[in-house]
Amino acid sequence: MSDFRESIDVDRSPEDVWAYLIDPSHLPEWQASAVSAEPLDPGPVGVGSRVRVTRHVGRRDIPMTMEYTEYDPPHAWAMQGVDGPIRGHVHGEIDPLDDGRRSRVTMELDFEGKGIGKVLLPLVVRHQVRKELPLNERLLKNRLEHGMA
């Protein structure tokens, strides 16, 4: 069972949603705590590819490395944190709706604390995520439906 599980329906095809979600440069556009994100490996993205994400947690910007553990375009992806005090585990799915004209995006999030992260996780991170998720969903829906070319 995940710490958090959210779904949102968007008026874009699964392929359009996939292209947007899988590009790390878009992360700060729809995730309030994401300061920056960049791929760490050259070449095409796949299982084992890594992304460096810097997030604003509490009063600090914390860089963390995420690694793809599943990559199934345009249907599903999973990533796990491999360093840092807070290690996220993310699983996402994109399901077609209305014969592929619309999509349902479902994301599941779990967290693991290491060192000081064991203290930050219950006091700061879970509280921040609980507040941020509804905003992130609205930002994602708006960006996909109105902000893409």
C-alpha cells in the first residue's frame, strides 16, 4: 500500500501525457516543490536511467537522484530514490479514456527516510506532500490541457 495515491483525468492522449511527464525539464512546471530536474545519463531514457531532482523541503533545497525501475511507454513508469535523506518511490500509470482521446493519470508515492530523513519524513515531508498533491494535480491538468503546444 502506498503512502499516497492520486488520479486525475486530462483531455490529452496517453502519448501526449507520456511525452510531457517523462521529460524531467517539465517537473518544476507542475510540482510545487521541484526546483530543478535534469537527466544524468546520455541517450534514450529507460530502466536504469537516472534523473537529478532538487526539491524544496522545509527550508532547504535538497538534491536527490531518482532511477527508473520501470519504463513502459506510454503506459507506466516507476522511479526510486537512490541517495539523499528522503528517498521517494514513485509509480505512475496512464490509462486511455474515450478511445484514447483522454487519459487518466494515476500516481502512487512512498517514501523512505535515511539518517536525518527519518526525522524529516513524518514531521515535514508527509505534511508537505499532503498539502502539495492537490495543487500538483491542478497544475498538471492545466499544463497538459492548456499549456502545451
